[in-house]
Amino acid sequence: MTEYRVPSRPSETEFTEKRSTFIGHVFPVETEEEARGRIGEMKKKYHDARHNCWCYLIKDGAVRYSDDGEPQGTAGQPMLGVFQKEGVVNVCCVVTRYFGGILLGAGGLARAYTRSAKDALDAAGVSAVRRWVVMEAPCPYARFEEVRREVARFGGVEERVDYGADVLLRVLLPEERSAQFAAHLFDLSAGTIEALEAGEAFRAAPIDL
């Protein structure tokens, strides 16, 4: 199955631009119904706000957005563009604006809604949903940070760390890089660190953009 990206968790961010307050929310969602539900929740919560603009993208499904009374093209579409640029799906974003009395103009609005969506996405984090090879790598404490760096360099994600006589790192590696990672770690440690496969998993794991 092809890899795809989703938000790691819900988030909320806020900033003020020329006395207008922008509150951004990102939610992981699986269906259009769930996205609509989240939008409804935010509209109810911020019922006294001038605008509750939104967008959502469902993998292999609906892509929708709304300017909710802002000038056409200044809110929903710029917000949507943030997630399309980052390749993030199964996401719903709502940006609430409390108007501060100063007009921002079309360009200013588009920049503000883009920033709010991006801030909320950054706060949520991004996870890759894909097939991972689960690997376990026991190593001495003295080489723990070095092994962690190599995991990151090969696109891997730490799943768990067990501390005993040695450190046992349980990591997820992209399946196409797992064998290369194991060989590299073996060579780097002159044969003293051996990463062994411990199964596979198809799920979301956080990644750095």
C-alpha cells in the first residue's frame, strides 16, 4: 500500500494580526462525516466569532473548503493549500477569526489564514502511514546516541527504548531501507551491533517535515 501522511494529533494555535484573532484547529479524521462533525463543534464553540473558515481532505475521498463569509479565495482555499503542499490527508482544519476592526485586505487575509493552518499543522505534527519493518538493536550505552542518529538518517522512527545491561532500541524502518540500515549499523560498529527484524507493521508513525 502506498505511503500517505496524516496529522499526528489534534491541535489548537492562536495569533493576532492587526487586532484580529485567528484560532486554528487541526483534527485527524477518517470520513467526511467526521470532518463535518468537527466543523460543527467549532462553529458551536465559537458561535460569537465573525468567521469559522474550514477545509478538509479525505484520502481517496472528498476535498472541501469554505470561506465562511470572507472574500472569495482568501480563507478556505489558502488553508487547503497548506495540506496539499505537505501531502497531508485525512485532515480537517477550522480557522476561527474574531474581527478586530481593521481590514486586512485580500492578500493579508490569505496570508493570515495560511499561517493559521500551517501553525496548527506544525503543532499537530505529521505521521506517515505505511508499512514499516520492526527492528531491535541492542547497543552499549556509550553508542546509544550514535545509533539513534543512524535510525533518523535512514528515515526510521523510535518506537521504544528498554534500559538494561545494554540499551535495546526498538525502531520502525521503511521496508525498503531496513536491510541497508542493518548492514550499515553492523559495519559502523565493526560487527558489535546487530539490528534484527522483529516483525512488520502498517500504521502511522511520526515523521519530521
